[in-house]
Amino acid sequence: MVDWVTVTITYCSGLPVAPATAFESAASSGFPFSSGRGTVVSSFSNGIQDVYTRAVLLSSRENARDMSARLCVINCMGKASVPNVQAVTKFVREVIGCDCPDEVFRHIEIQHGSSAVKACPADCELRIGGRLLIVVTSEPLPRLARHLAEVVAEGKRARDERKFNRFRLVVATGKAAEESEHFFRMFESSTEKDERTHLHVLSKGEVPNFFSHAPDAD
């Protein structure tokens, strides 16, 4: 039985970004790539797109087949989660204070959880314009404090490896004003942080729902 692969679909304009389910089908010609992320190799046609992923290539190699396999992406025009661009833009500019130009917001990737930070449970991860890597967590501050240095180190490493300008850790809490002072002191004293690593402790009401839904398919 073939494992299903979850990939991310991005329109040519950069928006929206939507997860889809991919099925392995006939082998195709090889395609070079430098990461484990799916790489788009053809444009949309009636909601179907060809992509290649490292996982499938490795699977194909183990089965003594071609070094690549063709994935047919379906249902990418359905009700999959996509970024709420207005909410993301307003949050980045007005809440965490990033004065990013409009073109940065033409390409937004979002996911539940985080591929960058594993040391704490993440609500979501935002990757904006190839510049900002933002991880949002609602883990209670006393618990998060125990492994804050590891969280910062993971975020900084992902920032550098993926060529982002800045890593921002956003902590959503019910008592931001009461709990944040000690936490900020811990962050500032961490040897893992640098001038491009930032912490934001916010009330849960200041952190919007970054996800919306794609319209129904015709």
C-alpha cells in the first residue's frame, strides 16, 4: 500500500497556500532538489499539479525503481486551510511591529505546529516573504521557561538554514502583563539569542486566527 504524502500548494502569485493530498503514480524523470520540501515542477491545470519530494525519491530508490516518482495532487481547490492574509499582515505590522513592505506579504506559508521548533508545542508557524520565520506557542510561560534556550536555539538554527532574516517567537498567554517580566529577563540573558532573534509575549486576544478557508470548488 502506497503511503499518502501531504504537500503544500502555492499559486503563482504566492497566495493562497493550501495543503493537499498527493498520491504516488507512475515514475517520471529525475529532478534535483536541495531540501525535503516538495518542489513544484509544473503549473496548475484544473487544480492538478505535479510535485516531487525527497521522501518519495528515497522510497523509490529503496524499491529499485527510478530515482523519482510522479505525485498527482488533488483536491487542492477544496476547503483546505489557507492563510488569512489580512490577519497575518495586520498582526505582523501592528502587533509585533515589523515594518515590512507590501511585497513581503505576497508569499505567505503557514502550517499547524512547527517544522522549525520541536522543543515546545507550537500552535502554528508562519514563513513570510522569505524574511520572517514566526513560531506561535500557547505553552504556559513557567513550563516554556524550562526549555526556552532550546526553543531559541532551534528557531535561530532554522532561520539561518532557511535563509530568513529574523526569527520571532510569539507566546500567547492569558496573563501577559503579569508573567512576562521574568520571562523576558530569561530570554535576554540567553546565550542562544542574537540581534535577529525576538520574543513577543502577548495576550491570547492579541493573537488572531491566522487560518481561513479556500472557497468551495465549482
